[in-house]
Amino acid sequence: MNSLNVKDEMFEALLEYLQQNHGFHITGYKRPTIMRRVSKRMKMLGIEDFGRYTDYLQVHKEEFPELFNTILINVTSFFRDPEAWDYLAKAIIHKIIAEKKEESHTIKIWNAGCASGEESYTIAMVLAEALGDDVFRRMVKIYATDIDESALAQARQGTYKATDLQEISSSLREKYFEPAEDNFEFRRDLRRSILFGRHDLLKDPPISKLDLLICRNTLMYFNSAYQKKVVANFHFALNDKGYLFLGKSELLLSHYNLFTPVDKRYRIFSKVRNVNSRDRLLILTQASYHEAVNHPGS
């Protein structure tokens, strides 16, 4: 029991170090999941306890990105779950476009937890196919955010290996990617419509007035209180006729009363418009109270 407490104390000290020195707020993440993934990284280095690993991080600054990627597992791909993307393209995108009466109106998309950018470029291709290149450049703004700076740096480059493009049809590859030495680069003229930036879903205010919010296989890392908080922010972020597109591992919205399923199989939801603002505030207040109780003075 005593050794378990020491282990927990060393783990909490590690998390405190990560927050103070790297701005990584672990508060809302599931503790067992984080501990398991940190332990996995330590095992790769032959380090047995959290205290020694904290010391290692202080000396080896290049280790932090490796740890970060292990914790958040930034695994993504183009058209991940292709049937879901096909449904989105055929059943949802045309509804979003139909709401825009004039080309002067902007279609706003937020890809939250964009990792290395594959999903951001996927939605760009879907919209460019529906609108045409010229209208896409005039109408579309895609906000792609993540907490991982190294992943964002890769995403901004828009450059991928041939093996990364395997899930993209040959016609789309030829249309939207250009050879760049041994790799392929997403077209720069369309890339200007995608804005990449750092955003912490647990700390930063949401982007607003959105038509579509894509956040796939990210919410599952948060504990239930913080899932509620993020989902309430997503509700605020979307237009009244906006849509939320989640990952296939996420089945958590049915009891929040903020969204209604458009298609449960593909994890696409529409915003419930007439939610009492008190109800949404209550969710946010509960999450804030949960943080204060579990992390006093932080």
C-alpha cells in the first residue's frame, strides 16, 4: 500500500512537471490511461519509476515530443472510416452548402484534434469536390487545431509519403496532391483555406459560428466530467443547423440532450437548437466544480 502511494505521488509529480514546463494540462484526461501510456514509454527506455523518468525529461528535452505522441497516440489517416466520410459527403455536405444563399457566405469547419492534418485535408477535398476549386477558395474556412505543436508543424507542411495516400483514390491523388521530391504535397492554393493552430479543448474557448465540427477519437481520452464540458462547448460553437462528426469509438452523446443522432453508425449528430442555456451552463459548472475539487489550488 505504501509503495502504491509513493508510485502515485511520483506520477502526480511527473504530471505537475509536464504542466509547469510544457503547458500540458492533464487534468481532464483519464488517469489510468495516461499512467499506462507513460509506463509504456518508460519501458521502451528501460526506466522503472516515474521519479527517474521525470529526471530523464529534465535532461533530455527531445524526449517530450516522444512522450506526448505516446500519450495522445496521434494516429490518423486520410478518409479514416471511408463509409462514414462517404455518408458525410453525400448526406450532410450538400445540406450545409444549401444553407449558404450567397457565395459571400462562409462555410466554417473546425477540425478539433487534427493531429498531423490528414482529416483536415480530407474535409478540404470533400468540400472542393462539392463546390469546385474556385468556390471552395472563396467560401471555405477550415480551422484545424491540436494541442501537439510537433503534429501541427507537420500538418502545416501538407507533405505526405506515398504510403500515407493509399486510402485516397487515384483520381483524388492526382487532383489534389503534387510531387514534392520523394513525397506528395497538398495543393498550396487550396491549403490557404486551412488555418492550423494550437488549441486545448479543456482550457481554450471554442471557435464559434461553425457549420461542421469534426472531432474524431479525441473525446474518449477525457473523463466523463470533461467530456460533458467539451461537448457543451461544441454545442455553443455550432450554428443552429450545424453538425458534429465524431469517431467510431465515441458513443457518449445520447444522454447529454445537446445533440441528436443523424446517423448513429457513422457518429454524425445535429445540434439540438432549443437547449435551455441554463442546462448548458449547468454542465459547464459541474465540470468546473469537478476540476476544483480534484485539483484545488491548481
